[in-house]
Amino acid sequence: MFDDLNDLYQQVIIDHSKSPRNFRRLEAATRTAQGHNPLCGDNIALYLEMDGDVIKDIGFQGSGCAISKASASLLTEAVKGRSKAEVKQMFERVHDLLTKGQTSGGDLGKLEVFAGVHKFPARVKCAMLAWHATLAALDGQDQPVSTE
Amino acid sequence: MIAETAQLKSKVSAPAWDAVRADFPALHQTVNGHPLIYFDNAATSQKPLPVIEALDRYYRQDNANVHRGIHELSNRATTGYEGARERVANFIHAAGSQEVIFTRGTTESINLVANTWGVANLKPGDRILLTEMEHHSNLVPWQLVAAKTGAKLVYLPVTGDEGLLNLRQLDAVLTPGVKLFAFTHISNTLGTVNPVAELVERARKVGAVTLVDAAQSAGHLPVDVRALGCDFLAFSGHKICGPTGTGVLWGRQELLDAMPPWQGGGDMISSVDFFESHWNTLPHKFEAGTPHIAGAIGLAAAMDYLDAVGRDRIWRHDQELGAYAYESMARLKGIRLFGPKVGRAGLVSFLLDDVHAHDVVTVADQFGVALRGGHHCNQPLMRKLGVASTARASFYFYNTRAEVDRFVEVLREIQRFFGV
């Protein structure tokens, strides 16, 4: 009966929401961005330390639901060492995964745990918040990004 | 005859709550494989058959534009619409129907007062007193009017998680400089019931005009504007079994008469020249354009329905269910409950351990329980409570103790699910 629910809240997601990785402010950050979900009042601050075009280190802070926190945590692991162009491509593929349940062009690794979100349209924004903030940080956008 | 269409069809004489439930078609369905438990009534209520049928009948038989019409259908529509205004006046014990302005809801009603009375009467240095528990709809319009007029916002504080107005601080903030005191009757987040008559009386001593946000109270308990003594009262139709897009602003005639119009257009004028116009009399001065005729007629049907059930009975039922839910929920380990311990309205805001409100609501929905999670349009209050959001269960007279029992079981399931 709760297959959908177990798909949404996979053990990996619960684990990352309870013990988020890279959950810290980066003193050496060269780029930062704020993400905001006005629907629930959730906020995320994202810190990037760039080495040229490549993300050398990344951290985040903020409050959010299990989905948004786990998404931010898994994002930080997935984008470390990636170039801006690679992250933009991942953004599109993660968006496909969250809205359609699948994505073309090979496996997204650990991020595949978010495939169950597509059955809960109201929660797509929670999972996308950190990705929006990452793109904003990479683009050097000063204004906080919003899911709305 | 349209006059009959606004009358109650299914008469609910005794509080046979099962019979009441039978009147609400939307309650009888399964959601995600479970019988729906609708606990999102503070956001909007479900609609009983007499309301749905009044809308249907209007569109099938009587649909026409109101007022200037000469033909039969227009007469019926006008009679129905103006009859609905009489019904509203009677529902809140207004001195007359000319004091009843139809709006799209509480938000529009408050914006109307802010943009007319507020702009015409507030000067730089004047104070607008609000409380820390106001919904954004009774906060943002005043921020806008303060920016326009140079008036200053002042807040009466709320006491922590228990969520009562700190009346000991009232004298300190309700100073002679306060020109308007706007406050909610019942908090949509905390369930606090504020002592309206007492607050109004205190405000009158310093010469302040009062506005009561009755969005959470109008359909839940008897509301008598003359007994409360306030100057303006705003509420929505959709929260009290009426159609969406309906609402009411009630104001004292002498205040409404002195206020400039807000929106210009048809119906609000008595004569129009190329360079100036003369305003229509009350209430039409504040109703530009074709109104929500069907909505007003549906709202009158809702009021008939509520009064057939009995608002005093509804209030007793709401409060009992609210207290029962609060006590049952308090037994759960790791739950944090917001709002007063006693004397609360029929809603409970809560947090389960460190599970985010949206996760609670998502899982509850899988059990067929409709809750709301978020800041409830109360962001400053949320910050004061030190939380980003809460989950909320809000009840109405068609909800039952059995539903509350099931809901508490579901909360236990949620705790198990998240391993807390």
C-alpha cells in the first residue's frame, strides 16, 4: 500500500536528511547563493569554492523537509569536482528525473533515489531548491532564488 | 422564485451529525485507498448540497446581470443578489444591508479598508496597531498603506508557544497615536480566541477605529457586530460552506459613507460626466462592475445552512473536537503543540519530533488525511516561535471524534515511518 511512500522516502534520503553531508558554511567560498521556497518558508544557503571553472568544494546550510535537505546533501556529493557546464547538464537531467521518474543519457548514480518524487508533484520544488541555488551561485546571481 | 432559492432546502433540525455529513458530497470518497479525513477546514470548508444546488439553480434558471435590468431574469438575479445581502446583514446582526459590501474574500475586504479609510485618514506619525498573530492578509495591506501615508506599524506581542495576546502590554502599545487597531478574532495558526469586545472597548478609549478579521470565526460561532462593538469586520464565504471567491466587508454606515470609493466602474456611480462622477449610495459605492451574483446567492444558502445547524452548536462541537484532539495528540512522545491549552478553537498546529511539516503532510495524505503544512501565511509569527513551519489539523462541524482517533493513529504511523 505504501510503495509510493517508500519510493519517495528511500532509506538513503532519510539518512541524508538526518545527517546531511557538507552541512557547513565554507569560509573559503568564492560564490554563494540563497534559495527560498515561499510555500513552506524553507531556506538554503549554498557555498561554492571554485577552482577556475570547477567546483573545488561545496557546503550548504539551512532548514527544510527531508526531501530538500537530502537533495542538497546528495547534490554536494554529486557536483564536487564538476565543471559549470557539467553541473548545468546534471540540473536538466535531475529535473527530468524528478518530473518524469526517468532521465536519458545514463545513470545519475546516487541521485537516482529521487525517482520516486515524480509521483508527488507538490514535492518536486523541495528537491529542486538546492539545484536552483547551485545554478544561481555558478552564475554569480546576487538575488535569492525562489522556487516560485 | 429566486427568493425561494436562497432558502434552505434540506432542513437540518436536530444536530444529527451523521445527517450533516450526508449533506457534504466531497466528504464521501477515498483518497489513496483510505476514507478521506478532511482536516484542512481553516484553509477552506467543504460545501453542503443546498449551496451546490443554489449555484446550479441560479445558473440554470435565473442567470442575468443585476441592477439596471428591466427584464424578468435580471429582476430575479437582482432580487437574489440583494436578498443575499439582507441575509448577510442578518447573519452578523448589522444595522442594515447597506453596511454589507460583497468582496472576493477577507483579503479583499481588508485591502478595501486600507485603501479607502486608511489612505483618507492616516497621516505621517499615526500608528496602526496589529498583533503578532495576524495572517498576512491583515498585515501586508497595512504595510502598504503605512508606506503610502507615513503611518507607523506597532504590534501587540504574543506569548510564546501558548499563543495568547499579551494583554499586559496592551496599554504600552495602544496609545492615543493609534488610529486603527486591526486584529484577528481567531488565530488560523494557534487557534487562539481573542477577547474581541474587550479589545474594541480598550481601543475606543484612545479613539482608535477597529477592524476584526473574522475569517476563522464567522461560520464557527455566532457573530454579532453590534455586540462586539467593532467598526469593520471582514470574512470569507468559502471558509463557511459558501462558494470560493465570496467575502464580506461590514462597516459602520457613518464610516463607509465618509470613505472614498476604491475601484471605479459600473454600478458604483450615480452619474458620470467626461471629467467627473458622482458616487452611488452604499453599498454600491464599493462594488464596481458585475459582482459575483451566483457566489452571493450561494453564500446566503450557506448561512441558511449554518443557522439551521446552529452556530452555537457548531462552536460547541468545534471546541470539543479541538480540545479532544489537543489532549489525544499531547500523549504522543516528541510532539510539540502550539496555541492555548484551554479555550482553543477547533484547530491544532503541531510538529512531530524533527520531522518537517511537509513530510508529515505528505505521509498523512497517503493515509487519506488532509492536513496543511507550512507557515500558514504567518511568517513573522513562525519566526517568533522559532520554527520555519508547522503542520495543522483544523476541524469543522462535520468532523468526528472517530476521525480524530484515526488521525492520531496516523501520527503514530508517521513517527514510526521516520524512525523517531
